[in-house]
Amino acid sequence: MLTKSDIIAKAQFLDFEDIGFTSAEPFDSQKEVLLSRQKEYQWAIDAGLELITGIDPKNILPDAKSIIVLIEPYFREAFPASMEAHFGRCYLNDDRITKDGLALRVKAFRAFLQDNGIDAKVPSHLPHRLAAARAGLGTFGKNCLFYSRKTARQGSWVLPIVLIINKEFTPDEPTIDVGCPDWCRNTCLVACPTGALKGPRHINPQRCISYLSYYGHGITPMEFREPMGLWVYGCDRCQNVCPRNAPWLATSLPLNKKVAAKAKDFELPRLLHMDTPYFKSRIWPHMFYMSADDIWRWKMNVARVMGNSLDPKYIPDLTQAFSETDDERVKGMIAWALGRIGGAEAKSALEQFLCTANGLVREEICHALEKR
């Protein structure tokens, strides 16, 4: 009969850096949060994320008895600076589509359980961070992220992986606390450029740069464009400034060669000019929250980033891209970006575009020219 020690040993053999156990009781505290903040999370429900269903493990596995949580650091190796500057680190080596890394190890762990008579489900909509804290694997930050008790020097660069199983094991002691030091003066809350962090462990997801970069509707509102800075997809701002993450950020790490090999595919000009085949083969397998129908949002994000870079070298790319697209959201952001960069070359391009522009695009061009 498989013991808890056997399971821990297998997790360690498969290179997971921590493992914990908790009961299969419903996450009632999470239900209270979701019900009290329905307006803030309605977008998730509309997107098909069954958050309420995931609160009760028995909705996923009817004979659920326990939950196993594995801790996987996604920042074991360093990433190219060009990638870290524009993309959240947790997406840089994401293999949920390619299934050529972490997915293989999770599959092997699940197969080990099933070979020993234990059924296991790996849900996407159960509250993973809360499960990890309930399994005693770490604490929360005021930024709502989970901080490991021993991985990445107790940092937040980790993915809790949850498996619901139909065998009961003794649960570990929960650590459902905020572990931020008293001397930290809400660094993450103050540093959030868009004001998404409303207070300790209280986020308005619809103001979060990550949400805005891949779920935002229409052209990005003016109030968010400069604060979103250089982020194309995702955001690490609240993690980068966190004192609890400083020890790991100061660590000298070997370069992640897999990510480095695809860095050229993610260069800003390539993204701005990409077509659907390029997106489907080079980009979507690694960052898949937006479909091919949302290439406009990728290009809009890139145009905004080019504008916020204040680098005139992007003016030719922006000018060319304006003629390549019929999407008014992309054209509008290109106009904004040219106005943000400024200079005679940008002004000339904007004045040329104005001759044939109308509607939203004309408004953005006029605004860009007024800003200069």
C-alpha cells in the first residue's frame, strides 16, 4: 500500500522541490471572496473559468479524499533580458501546450499514483495558491501571490500544482497567513502602476496589467497606457519590487537555453508585423491566452510598448505597421505610440495618416499631434 513517504519520495525523484497534503474539504473562504467581489470576477466566469465550481474538490472528483500540492519553481534559470523586460516570467517556459517539460513530470507523477490504485485529477480552476497554503507549503504576500516556504529562497517564483485524489492522507499543518515582514511598507501595493492592488490580498483583476494585456476589451484606455509600461504579455512588477523576492533576484543563475533559443521570435518588430501562420507556429504554443483572432491585441500591446520605450528606432516599424493593418485599435495605438516618442519623423507620419483617417483612428492621431 502506497504511503505518504512513498509519494513524497516520488515527487522528489521527479524533481519537484516541495510537496504537501491537505484535505478535500471545500475552500469556503474562497467562495466568500468570489461572492463578495462578483463584479470584479465576472469576466472570468464569462471567459468560461468555473471558479465557483472549483471551490469544492468533489465537483471535480466525486470521491475526493485528499489534495496533493506539488511546488514547481518556474524561475530556476535566468531568462534573456529582452524577454524579462516585456513578458511575465511564468509564461516564458510554459509548456501547457507543447507539453515537453513540466507537463511530462506531472503526467509521470499522476501515472505513479494511478499505477498504485489512486485516481487523480489535475484541475485548472481549483484555488491553487490557497490549496498550497492549506497544505503548509508557504504563505501569501500582500500582492496576493504565494510564497514558498523553501523554494526560490522563499520567493513567489513558484507554481503550485494541485492533484485531487481518492485516497485519504494525513493533512499537513496549514500556513494560511500573510508572511510579509512588518517593516515592509506595502511596497508591492504602492508599486502597482495601474492601482490593481487595492489593499493587502485584495486585487481588482481588471486593473491588473496581466489582465489588461490579454483580456482587455477594445483599445487600451488612455489612463493605463503609460502605466502599463513595457509589458507586452503579463507583468512581474509587484514581484520585482518585493523584498521577499530580493534574495532570489540577486542569485546568479544559468541561462535558460530553451527560452533563449526562441527569444528572436519575440522581438518587438517581429510581433508587430507577424501574420497568422507566424503567430500560430511561433507565439501561440508558448503564450496562448489569446487566440489567432486576437492578433490585433498583440500588435496593439507591442505598439504601446514601443511608444513607452521612447526609442525613435521604432518609428519606421510603427509607420509600416499602420499601413499593414485595417484594425482601428492597432492603428489608434500606433498613432499614440508615435506621439509618445515624438520628433519630426513621428510628426510627419502622423500628419500623413491624418489625411485619410476617421473615427477612433482620427481621434488618436489628433490627440497624438496635440501632445507633441
